[in-house]
Amino acid sequence: WSEFVDSYSSWWVSHALAWLRFAHRLLVVHFENLQKDLVPQLKTITAFLNTSIPEERLLCTESNRDGHFKRSGSRSPNFDPFTPGMRVRIDEYIHTVDKALRDRNLNGLPKEYMP
């Protein structure tokens, strides 16, 4: 578990920073924002992609936003799977990506991610 957390958390931060560093045109969409404001977010995405979606498709998406593919049961663990050392490293990575987003005048990470 420790090796997995170390390798994938460092991969996540390097992946995010590479996109922020090398992408000439970039739209960052946070999943939480899709959950809260689905249709406006989809309109933003389609505008960024220089395409359009018929209004009836957007309404269909909104009316079927829950779908039939959700997992049953609790979605969050009732314990913290990270050791204090893991938490320190992950929190540093979160702050690094949040700062990099803001440095590019993009929305930072959602508040619920911030330590």
C-alpha cells in the first residue's frame, strides 16, 4: 500500500504539472463541478472544444444524470487509509497542483481536496 501511494501520488502531481506546463490550450474541469452544475459545465466544455450540443441533448443529460451505473454501498471509507507520513506527502502534492493551477489563472482544486 505504501509503495502504491508513493508511486501514484507522485505520478498524479507530475502528470498534472506536465499538462499545466506544456498544454497551450487547456480547460480544467473538476468532477465536483460537473456534479454540482452539469449543464453549465457541459456548455463550457463544448464551447472550449468549439462544438455545440443541441439543447435537447443537454436536457436529456440533466434528466439522466444519475444513470444506472452507480456502485452500491458507502462511497467513502470510515477510516483514514493514509499514515501521517503519507498524508504529509499527499498534502504537499495537493498544494503544489493547486498553486500551479492558480499560477496559470485557472481555478484551484476544489475546497474539499485542500488539507
